[in-house]
Amino acid sequence: MKLLTVLLEDENMQNLVQTNEAQILEAASVYDSFPQELKNHIAANLENFIGADIHETYENMKSFTEGAVFQLLHELSDSLVA
């Protein structure tokens, strides 16, 4: 948290945040709605996640979620850099 405070106090960082405010707010909105989108997708496609037992089903959902979060963060960071 201390590092974040130092970064946000930096004038260059403040300028960067102000310049990209719309993109940052859009990314935050996408990130906030993402958990529900994941739940909806899994519920709508449950047959793709069901395994031989509850452990396998859990691992399938966990693996999908990890990949989806990685992809989301990658896309969000790419959009902020572009």
C-alpha cells in the first residue's frame, strides 16, 4: 500500500492517470462485472465443467476461471497501453 501511495503522489503518474481516466474507469467497470459474467458462463455451460466427481468438477471450474482471469487482465493491460 505504501508503494501505491508513493506512485500516486508522483506527478508523472498523476498525469498518466488523468490522461487515461476514461480507459481506467472502463477497465474497472469490466473488472467489477467479471465475476458475475464467469458465474453466468459456468452456469450456462455446466455440462462442459462436470467431471467424474466433485473434485474434478471443481478443478475444471478453477482452471477455467484462472485462465479467464489471466486473459481478462492481459486484455485490460493491453487496452491501457494501446
